[in-house]
Amino acid sequence: MEKEAKKIAIVTDSVADLPDSIIKEYNIKVVPLYISFGGNSYKENIEIGPDRIYEELQSGQTVKTSTPTVNDFIKVYEDLKENEDPDIIYSIHLSSLLSGTINSAIAAGKSIEGVNIKAIDSKKAAIGEGFIVLSAARAAKSGASEEEIDELIERMIVSSYFYATFDNFEYIIKGGRAPFLAKFIKKAMVLKPIITFSPSGKLKLKKFCLNNKVSIKQLYTLIKSDIISSDMGRCMIGIFYGNDAGPAERLKRFIEDDPQIDASDFLMTKMTAVMSAHTGPGIWGIAACPAYEKK
């Protein structure tokens, strides 16, 4: 006699950068982070978007971000428990080395009885985090077991790749999320650094490029190398940008014109408001991970 499949729900945070259509299709619950300036605090993607953040940053405004509260998570978990009665909630969040969001999720999970809440550090951010969330949601919707989803998430975390480059390093250095760049400040003002995530989820410098044009080409070269060297096969590709989609479109064409890259999903997203607060408007990046395939 086959075991009855467990009912599974998926929760993430607003930094995951998934399009509304995907969030709706897979019934993913999103807990927003907060952005504050001028004495006011706003919920990301609900009360404020990236364009407003760019305006405030360029006007000289100091913009700060903060994690969802424990009560924010409790409310989402309790609502899921009451209305959907899941056996398991996978709560997947941005790197714990960039944000304390997962700590709020863990604390909230301890106060909810009758449902197994698994708070997971994606060790990524933006669409790199989003692809891990999407893979888990697809697996859950297809009827995958808890063990299969656990294994899938673990595999996605170690098999996903992420690179980003910036036009202006004033914001990211001030934001404190990439302190290692401070010692390269003279180079960063002339050259264009490319950053990536370490296996532990820490941002690190990958290399310097001569200019924006070269750095965009390098994003493509790096991600292609990872896809091929890891024997990834069919993959998901995500490209993100700040206030200028032009370089991102060039990056997209590199990928689309390459017969060695087989993408099942190709997402173009505008950087979320919280990420924008730390990077400024001039950011472009790419992420890739294996495509989820139902067993």
C-alpha cells in the first residue's frame, strides 16, 4: 500500500525575485523585507518598489533595510495552517550571511504546533534564491516526497551559480554587504568587479574587468563555463538588472545564441527594492541552476 503524499507549502522572502505569475501558479507565500528612509518604513514589493529606491538614493537619501519580524512569519505560517493545513512548510530564504531573515523564520517556526516547518538557508539571493524556491515548489506540486524535496533543495544549493557586476560601487560599499571591495576601492573606481557567492553564502570577488561591456561578456562566459564544466544539462537561467535593461538584453542574446546552453526557463527580472538599496541602480547579473525534472 502506497504512503499518502504529504501536503507541502512553500514560503520565501521578497528578495527571491520571482515574477508574480510564478508565485501565483505555485501558491508560494512571500514574506516581505522592510525598507526605511525619511522616518518611514515600507514593505518591499507591497508598499514600495525599486524605482522609488533609486530616486531616494540618487537624491542623497540614506536608505536602510531590515528583516521581516518573527510575527510576520508567524502570521504567514498560522494562515497556511488554518487555510491549507500542510504537513510541511518549506521556508526558503536568502543567505544568512547577508540577512537575518532566516533567524526570524526559525524563531517563528518554534511557536507553531502541528506542522513541520523547515527553514532553509539558500546561500544565495535574488533569482539565484528564487530558482531554489521554484524548484521546491515544482517538486511539491508534482507530488514529490519530503525526502525527494530535501535532496532536491540540497542539490540545487550546491549546483547553482550566480554572478553580478556593478556600475557604481558607492552603494554596495556603503551598504556593507561586500566589505571586501573596500580594500579594492581604487581599482573599483576604474575597473568593473564581478562578484559571486562562496559555498557558504558569502559574497566574494571573482575578478575585475576593464569596463561594463567586458564585464557583461564575462558574466556570460563565467556562467557558460559553470554550466558545461558541471555537466548541468538542461538548466534554468535568470538575468537581473537595475534601472537599465540594455546590458541585460545583450547578456540575454549571448545566452540565446549559444547552442550549448539548453534553458528550460529564462527569466528576466528587475532587481528587488531591498537589493537595490544595497547595490544602487547600476547592477546586472546572471544565475543558473539545473532544471527540475520530475522523477
